[in-house]
Amino acid sequence: MTAATAVEQPLDTPRRFRALRAHQLDPRDNSLNAVRLLLALMVLGTHSFTLTGSGVGPQLHGKNMGSLAVFGFFAVSGYLISGSRFTNSFGTYLLHRLARIMPAYWVCLVVIAGLFAPIGYWKANGTLDGFLTAPRTPLDFVISNWFLRVSTFEVAGTPTGVPYPLVWDGSLWSLYVEFVCYLVIGALGFVSIVRRSATAMGVLFATSVLLWANNAVVLPYMGNSFDSAVALEHLPFFLGGGLVYALRRRVPLHWAGMLLAGAVGTFLLVQVDRWGMQAAAPFLTYVIMWVASVVPIPRLMHKHDISYGFYIYAFPVQQLFVMFGLNRYGFLPYVVLCVLGTIPLALASWLLVERPVMRRARRSTATRVDAQQPAVPPVALDAPSSAGPADPAPGAEPATHAPTDRAHEPDVAAGPGGDLETEEPPREADVARTAAGERG
């Protein structure tokens, strides 16, 4: 990365000049929506191998491309979430996190139970008789999964007749891990040294990598649970993103830093097994942020972030399309059909659920903040003085524009698209069923 020099006016650099100049990520003019959608597409593509019975796809150290995409999700989210927490009270932060992840998740549960599962049941049985009375009813599916910790993946014995049966959405279980990371950052926000010192965040990140590198020793003290293992594996990516956020002024985005970070991150990814991916997290986050800052995207994508909806709806769309035999046209046509089938649901989730709820949450917190502000007496609009603005009082900090929470929104809630690393990594196709077995 580049030398630790501050960027005085990081948001004043037009996008066309950012490729050559040091700058910070502009929270209102970046391409993160496109980056996250690309990561969600990678997860869909990886799941396509499993759901069509075509293996697990390309792998690196036992991790498929979906797993790598999810690591990227966590890194980006760690950067954004740290910004949200360190510039807001815990109450405001938590409300915004809940508003971002929960309503769309709840609606997705209802859509799976009330739309996908009935269609799948009818396709398998030729009738809906018994759908509401079969074991694992639609209501069971919604209620048992209501609080993010997914324990039920099937509805009334569906999906069936597919290479990967009895799992309607193998992506949802990861949201629980994401929320655990939210709470970790939320708790760290109470520690002043973490808010003020990038060194403290660096120590936390290094500790998380060390814990994962020694997971065989650590996990027995955590009960050897599936949840603990997944959280331990993904937390370094979240904290790595937080570290890049903490260093954003001292280590600005620059093309030279991007090349160096990319080289170091690639070396760790490729050459270091088990913990190399975790150690690479801040370097790859830096690269992602530089790309998101420099590469332009259509204006429409600045306003609409469908990546979360795409992520949570892609899996059931893929399963249903396999039930109807659309994979018989070939792998690539199947992937394209799944993308086209998922986009309308993702767009509906964004327009009808995610964006309205987040706007309401922001308005409610903004109203509370305004109500707590002391009344400011009116100021006479005198002619400007030729002497210029008054100097600040001795010892006073120069006035700055505090970042708004909206600058760090929206952040996608990510989830694993691949397997959990163990002594003998299981196939990605076993993950959701393993999770169900651990929790069932």
C-alpha cells in the first residue's frame, strides 16, 4: 500500500482523475453496488455446479469461487459496517443493521414458503393435497428460521427430484454469521482506542487470523460447533475490511498501492494454505475499494442495489428451474436463465422492501437526533467581513463535515457460497445439509 500520508480533501477528486491520484473512497460516488452484484453472480455460478449435479467448480485450497466471493462480501461489509458504527451511536447503528438485513430476509422466507415450495410440491406430486399438513410445513419453515439461525431448509419434503434435494435456500444460513460480525463491530465501537487507533484494529485483525490458523486448537474451546467454525473463518475478512477503513486517511487509495496490495494479496491467496486467504483480507479490500472508486458504473446502479436480493433469491430460483428441467439446455444457458429469473425478485426486494425500510429507519433516527439538538438562535445575515473568517480558538479542532450514516449504506448482508474448511473439506453441496444437521 502507499505511504501513510493524509488526503486533505479526499472527496473532491473527480472520478476521471482518481486512477492517477491518491484519494479516499467517495461514499456517494463509487461502484460498490456493481462489485457486490458481481460477487453475488459468482455465488450463483458456483451454486449452479452443485445444483445441477456438475461437481463443485474450480477450487483454490479447497475453496470454490463462491467461497471466495463470500469472503469478498465480508471484507466489503467490514469496511462499510465499521464506518457506520464508528460514526453513530450503538442504537442507531443496530437499528440500521436490523433494517438492512431482517425485513428482506423475512419476506424471502415467506416467498419461499408461499410461492416456491407450493410450485415445487405441485411439480413433484401433481397436486397440492397434503402440502399444508406434511412434516416441515410452510409455517414451520418461516417460524423456525425467523431469527436468522436457519434450522429448516425444506418445506413439505421439497425440493425433490433434484441433485441437491431438501434445501430451498442454502445461502440464508450465512446471514447469522454476518449478524454476529455486526455485533462484534458494535461492541468494539464502545472501546475508544479501537475507534481512534488503526493499530488497535490491526491487532484485532492479526489476532483473528492467528485464531483461524490454529482453529484445530481453538475450536474445542468453542464447542466445536458449526457456527463457531464458520464465524472464526469469516471474522478475519470482516476485521480486515474494518482495518482498511481505519487506515483510510493514512493509507489513501492509489494505483501504486493497488498494485502492491494486489501482489501481496494474490501471493497470500495462492501460496499460503489454510490461513492465507484470511491474511490477504485487508490487501484485497484495498484493491476492491480502489476499483470501486475508479471504475464507473451506470447511474441507475448508483441508485439501486439489488445485490442482497439477488443473493437470497438466486438459490430457490436455481432449485425450481432444475425441478422443471431447465438445466437440460446446458450449463451456460441454465446460468443465464437463473440470472434472468432472479433479477425481477431482487429488484422487487430492493424497491418494495429494502429501500423503503432503510429510508424509514434513517428518517426515524434523523428525527431523534434533530429533537436532541439544542435550539440555535437566528443569526443576522450581515455582509461578509473583508477580514475573512475568524481564527479558531486556541486548542480547538478545525470544523469538519461529519460523515452521515447514509454514506455507509447500503451494505449487503453476505453469506457463504461454499464449504466450511475442516481437516478434510467437505463438498460445497454438503454445507447446507451439514448446517441443518448441526442445528436440527
